[in-house]
Amino acid sequence: MIECIVRFEVMQDKEPKQLRGLIILGKGEEPGEEQLLQMFARMGYNVRLDDPEQLLFKPTDSSASYEWLRVRELDMGEEKGSEDHYLNSIVANLLPNRNRPI
């Protein structure tokens, strides 16, 4: 099992708040949209993916006390380089398959 720490921000009261969540994955797995939605739901944020490129989530309830959530970093416990490959991989998997070579 691998722990993935999800660092995200919540726009609440016109001010972004930095928070963290946790996803447990099997070896070799990467977190996807469904795991992120489940993690947010466990934390009391019922959201839908609004912008896959930005990993921006919006509330499903219009009376929610927050405007949006945005994933900033997926920490899989590995050494970091200049680019977050896990975040890029998730974004690539969420985007439509247009303009990709066959």
C-alpha cells in the first residue's frame, strides 16, 4: 500500500485555505478522478470535476460554503523533481483523447 498526500486549496470566504487529504493506493497505482472525489466526500466536500486541466472541483450543492477546490500537489512520497509527473499523468488521463497520436 502507498499513501498519497493530496495537497489542495479551498476557496472559502473569499480566501483560499490550504488543506491536505490522504488516498491509499495499491503498489503502482496512481490516484484518479474517482479516488479524489471519494476523498473529498469523506472530508465533507461533495464536488464534481469542473476543469480537468486545472484539477478544479466545484460543489454539487449550490448552498455550499465554498466556491471551489483545486488540487495543487500529489505527494507519493518520492523525491521531487521540477515537474509533478503524477499530477501531469492524471490530467492527461482526464483530458479527451483528441490530438493524440495513434
